[in-house]
Amino acid sequence: MVHSKLVYVGIVVHSKLVVHSRLAILSRLVVHSSLLVHSKLVVHSKFMVHSKLVVHSKLVIHSKLVNVVIVVHSRGPLTRKVSSPQPFFPRHSLVSDFYTGDVAKLTERLLGADLSLVVYYAPWDRDSQHLRWEMEKAARYHHEQIYFAAVNCWHPNSECKTRYKIRTYPAIVLHVRSVSGTETKALAYGGPRDAGHIIRFLSRALHPLTHVASHADLARLQMEHNAVVLGYYDFSTVKQLPRGFISYYLASLRSLQHHKTSAIAWGVVTNHKVATALSFNETRSVHLVLWNTTLVFTNAASSNSEGMSNWVNKWVDETTIWVDIPGTKSMALHSVLQKGPTLILFTPDNPYHTVNDPFTVLREISLDYSNCNQSSRVSNLARYLSSLRAKSRIQLRQAERVCRSYLQNQLHILHLSKQQFNSKDETCCGSEPSSEAGTTTGDQQSKVCDMCTHPTRTLTTPEELCTNPISWEEDSGLLHHVNKLMTVFSDSCRHLMLQYSPWEHYSVCCQRNNTLAKAKSSYIPHTPEKKEAFDVGSGHPDDRIEKLVALAAEDQCKRLFHGSLVAPHSFVKDQHPAPDITGLGCKTNKTLTFVAVDSLRHGDVAEKLGVNLTTREPQKTAAVIVDVAREAHFIMDASLSKLTLANFIINYTHGLLDRILVTGHVDTNRCKPSQICIQELTSENYLKFTQEMGKMVVVLHYSSNCAACTTVGHVFMTVAHMARHIPNITFARINILTNTLPWNLYFQTLPSIIVHPHYRKSDSSVFDSTLPLTPANLMSFLVSNLDPSHRLSLALSTCRDDCHEQVVQAAAVATTQLHHLMTVTTTKLQDVLHRLVKLKETPHEIPHWENHYQILVHTKHLLVRDIKTQRVKLNHLNQVQKLVPSNSNKLLIESDLLKSLQYIIQSKSNSKKTLESSTLHNEL
């Protein structure tokens, strides 16, 4: 017997090892014997050494889950063999893969780069496997500026597993090397795990600070960002970095963790005159420039990066924000909606685009809406945003023309001319690196092959492959052509897409590394606004500035190219001036909060609100107002513009909008008459279905994410089966998570059951939620809402032999009583007739003759009516005694019997009229 603790697959065992059947398979447990209950099994396992397991198995089967209880008897220790780690990234990946979890080597590489992005992954994790390809794309974009690495932090006994405790995989961390170069600062990335957003995060990390040299620079930052942090540091008086500047720099990087979009800009003022003009009193001062005011951080000189970042996050105030929904269970959207009515703008957030026109419109509207003091500062900022939108369109067209020329030039460079080609030394090759790469010695340089070659016919000589490139001028648009090529790849071909170049069907040759680098750096895109760069100190042209301009142009073209693959630019068409809503947010108690949500990643949220983004203009852009307190939301039907958005806000403020009722998927399956099924309703057909006269509808209100709702399905079906004999009754259900109903049909608890009667629709009732939802309670509730005729029908359907005997006996007794009652009534009628005859013979001998005569006539009519009623009732009683014992033609029998019984029951309610005639006769 094993007395030590055995840990395997997260299970602690004291001489008993409890595993699930699937875990047993995963742990490579091989059983060489048939399983018998309460029998001993000899089990050979790959993780056992010099031992045998005698297993008493007990199989407990719960639907699909089989639990196997194994009692372990062993004479020796148990060990398990851990498989050796395998590379996670491709062989020629730009991401360094530390798949053994070696943190020491990783740290050494991190200290060699200013910025490093590290992914801590688990090979079995699905998100890690998906992130692998996104990291490859990001590395291809930024590998020249940032070091990319990945480390297996799950492998048992690895250094990474021992040192770090990763709660969720994968974890993305940006490492910033310190000035001393002896350590790194780790900043976690919590944004979307796709290549575009990671690239945007890294681009901001590469340039977290912006130099502010004038008021115009500050105004530009205010137009492009919701808030601006300004720091004044004097670089002219010291040879090294000013004191506190490193903390300010790290604070700007910390801001990337909290503000995943470019909401806050961090600027640096270095000129004393500019600082004075911007109200800086001393160096190492930090200001927070908001849309309506400017705040001063008094402790900036003595604060570290964390203190600066916390101060900014505490006091930042934005009229419009992006809400990042992580895709997991979170309170991100809930915390915003609980503040009050919220206007949500669903619009694409393309991470490669620097300008978002619909979001700029929302900012412009929110500034006017929140300008309660009629501030000229806020009005000017809103007006500048309007001009910025017009300028952005012009700049985009210019950038597209420049990038088309740039891409053409790069294509010419990659296709070397015949004069540069040496058939003895160079050969054409595929997209993978040459085998000589990394083995350069002396003057010999490694070969670089940037493009794939897939000739469609057999080539005779290498020179034939390396001809002049095809002119792109014949194509309508380069970006459109590249986009078409890139979209042919599916997700299953991502490993091919990593090494794919858009021009793979064109010919291309390899060349030496120095030649290609020289050719690449020789081209500078020409722009209309380009000026010759000079060295400030000497007054001569500076090659470094030219290279920076070239790199900036190249980066802009890369953004245009990759952005076109994600989503096109969205521009708002403003054809008419918008109404003035300045200060409207302070004139009502329904003040709106303005937020934006990425419709590319969270289109499902818009769909649940009933918004069809595919039919919107601009593309995938729509505005919705959500009022949680009123439990209502409103959708703007018109295309987005400043005019329509302002009118939408005004109509909501004045209560002119109609509440939207979201409807779910319409169930096309219809219940057949011979089936017992539950009809699925939507908000579109709910009222029409339940308010139909003559039909009783029992509706179960449930939610697809309600655990208790799943437990009442069998109860609902059981009652539907029991009530199948009730005519004109239907059982249905509705999912309130995907369907919005009127206020009177809202329930605070789920599941809830409501009964809409046959005729009295206003008398609908709800099942008491405090009672247990059992078939008996639900059936009793259902019967209590039936009218007498349908109750009788239900009782007749459940009547059996003993019930039949009781009905016959009761009918016989009622027949005897009715015969006696008819005899008494007939005797009274004869007496009344005799009096009438006598009264007519001696009209003048009786006082008040006329009154007495009228009473006798009225009594005669009542007695005659009672006798007719009793005769009809007697016929029905005879019919009951005749039909109840019979079994032939059951449907006809039940129909006639139901009519007879119904008449008998209703006649009891008329017994007061019979009593009235008897009383009147007795008074006579």
C-alpha cells in the first residue's frame, strides 16, 4: 500500500487515485485486462517503474461522464516521465522561442534591446496557439525596432514555471530596458490579442512622447486626443537627461496599460520661451490639459512614474471614451451604463488608422453637448475638430498617392535589372532565407530573398526569370490588388501566409545584403510638403533626418496597406448644418454619457440590441441610446452625420423616441396537431399569438443563461401532456434575453409562467414564484384559470371506470329528485290554473281583483318555464346515464356527454329562479 502522497494531473492521492475516464486516457493508462465490477485488474502504465497496480474498479455512469475509482496497491515508488518540450514557433520565426522555459537566457537577450515584447505561453492552450500567428505578424512589422520573444512558462520543472506564477495563458509583457542597462521594467499588455492592436500598442510604445514646440503643436494634440499631459524638462542646461525625465517617460508607458486607445497624449516641452507661453513656472512641471480646464501636478518634481500615472488616471476627464470589452466576463460596459443614459456609437476601430471620422463626430457633438458655460475654449476645440475631419480626408488621398509610388519603387528595387545580375554567383530562390544567411565573413555578405518565385512554365535560363518588373500602372489600384491577393488565404493556411508576399506570382532574384540595404535606403518618397532637412548645428543637410522621413513614409504606407485588409476608412457625410445643442446636457436630468465600441470586434453586442450593422452608412457604424434605469434603448435609424446625431439626441431629451423591442430568431418549425410541443415565440408575434380570442395560451418566460430555467422544461412538458384534452389551449415559451417585451410583461424572477385565458385576456395571471414549480402545482394553477366548460372537459378526459359509476349514481339520484320536483311543480301549476278559472267566474266578489289576477298569471308563466327546464334537464340526465357506460364512438359520446353535463351544471346556477316561483306560489 502506498502511504505517500501522489500528485498526478492535479489530483492528490492517499493510496487511492481518482481519475475521470478521459483523464485516464490522457495519462496514457494502458489496461491489459477486461474491466469487471469488484474484480482485481493488473494495470501496466507508462508512468510506473518496477511495480504493478492491482485495481478495484467501480464504474459510475452519469450520462456521458464515466468516473473510474481506482485503488492503488504498490510495492515501489511511482514516477512519471515528462515529455521533452518542443519548439512552439516555426523554425525561421522572427520570434525567439525559449520553449524550455530558460529565463536566464531570456533575460540576457532582454538586456540587449531597448524594447522587448515577451509572450509567456502554454503549448496546449488554445489562446496561446492563436496568438502565435498574431505575434508572427507583429514581429514582421516591428522586428527592426523591437525584440520579440516567447517562453514556455507551463512546462513542469522549467525555470519560468518555478519563478513566475501565470494565472491565465497567454500573458503578453513589454520589457523596457533601464538607462543603466542592468534591468528591465515590465509592463503588461491587456488589450486585444490580434496583430493589429499589438502593433498599435508597440507603435505607441516606440513613440510615447511628442515634442511640443508651439501652441500649434498643443492644439494638434488636443484635436487628436481627449487629454494631453505636458511636461517641461530643460535639456539645454545639462549634458545628461534632466532629472525626473525618466520617470515621466515611464509614466507615459504606464499609461498604455490603462488607455489602450490613443486617448491621452504625452508631450514634452524643452524650450523655455514655449514653456513660459504655456504657463510653466519651473522645470520638471507636469500639466494635464483637459477639454475644459488645465490641472497642475504639484508633486511632479518628487513623484515617480507610478505616482504620475495614478494622478493622471485620477483626474482625467473625457467627454467621449472608447469602451474596451475584453470578451470575457467583465464589468467594463456595465460600469458605464450604470452611470445613466448612454449613447453608444458602434464604429470600426481599425488599429492601423490614425484618424476615425465617426468617432471625431461623436467627440464634436459631446463637446457642444457638455459646454454648459458657453466656453469659447470648448467651442473652438469643437470647431477645430470639424476642420480636422476635412483635412484628414485630403491627407489620406495624398498618402495613398505617395504610397502607391513608394510601393512601385520598392517593387522595382526587388526586381534587379539584368546588369546587376550575375548568373555565376546569384541564383533565384524562394521566400525562405538562404542557407548562407548568418555565415558572413569578411567582405562576403549573406543572401537575402524577399519574394517567392512560382513560375508557371519551365524557364531555360536564370536571366529569363530576372527580367524587368511588370508595370503597376495598368492596375486600377495597387492596394486593391494586394487586398484581393491577401484574402484568398484561409485561417488553416496561416503558416503559409506568414512567409507570403503579395507579388509572389512575379519574378524576383536574390542579392547581397549590403546591396539591398543600399538600394532600400536610397529612396525617399516625395510629398508635396517635403522640405530639405538641415542639420541645426552646421546648417548642412542631415542624412539622419532624411532616413527618419523615409522610415516615417514607409511606416505610413505599411499602415495603409495593412489597414485596407482590416476595414476601409469610414467617412461621415455632412450635407446640412446641425442644430445647436450647446449646453443641452445641463438643461435636463437625462444627461447622456458618450462612449464608442469597436464594431469589428463587438458586432454581437450591437446585434443583441437589434442593430443590423451590415446595412449602415458609414459601414458598420450605428448609434444607440441605452437607458438602464428605464430598461429601454433607442436606435438611430438614419445614417450617421452630425445633423442626424444631434437630432437623435434632441428627440431623446424631449421624449420623442419609441422604445425598441428586440426580436429574436423566428422559429420556422410548426407544431403538428398530433404532437405535444412547445411553440417558440418572439417579441414580434407574442401579442398576436397570446391575445387571440377563444384560445388559451400558457407562456413560459425564460432566459438562455438562466440555470433554473433548464430544470423546469420537463414540468412544463408534463403539464402540456396532461392538458392535451382541453380544447383550444397552447403551450409556448419566449427567451427574454433575445426578445424585448412591453413593460406589463416584465418579470423580476425567472422562470415565470403566465396564463392568458380563452376570453378574458385582461384577467391573465402569473404563477406564484414562492410555490414549488411541480406538475401538481402548475396543473392546479392552470385549472383555476379555466372557465366551467373547459374544466368539465378536463374532468371528463380524466374520468375512469370508478368515476363513471359515481356519475351514473349521481345522475340516478338527480333524476329521482327531478321527478319529484316536477310532480310538485305540476301540482302547483294545476292549483294556479284552478284559481285563475275561479277568479274569472267571480271577478267582482274578490277585492283587488286585477292585482290578484296579474300575480296568478305571472306565477303561471314561471311554473311553466320551470317545468320546461326540468324536462330538458331530465332528458340530459337520461343521456348521461345512457352514454357514460358506453365505449363506442368515443369522440361523439364525449361531445354529447360534455354538453349534457355542462347544461346540468349551469342549471344549478338557475336554481334561484325556481326558488322564486315556489316562493311566489307559497305567498299566494
